[in-house]
Amino acid sequence: MVAYACPVCRTNRTRFEVICKIAREIHKDPDTGENTYIAPELETISRSGKPEIDVKCLNCGYTGNESLFAKAALR
């Protein structure tokens, strides 16, 4: 587990939401906006094989990359 601290309000070290990003490929008709294809699977968005995770501070509402919160906790 990684400790978090909000890099903006700097007071919150306990109340957060972890946001995991998922995606689904779709194709749309350019004229009508109708969906012409919807992929059957959802995919986790990842970088370098690790899931891309955002964290939201439940005190001030700031949302950012998990690494920003982890670095703020080290200060």
C-alpha cells in the first residue's frame, strides 16, 4: 500500500477516491452520430503494463495522477 496526501490542500491524508480508467471502443456514423460498432469488452487503460489510476481528494475535490498523491505523502 502507498500512503497518500493531497498535493493541493495538504491537509488530507485519509479520505480519497481511487479512480481506475476503463475504455470501450465505439465507432459512430459521422452524419447521424449513431453508433455503428460497440466493442463487446471493456479494457483497462494502462501505461507500461500498469493500470492508469487517478486519485480524488474528498476534502478539496482535486483529482490527479496517483504518483502526485504518493509524492506529496513523502514530503
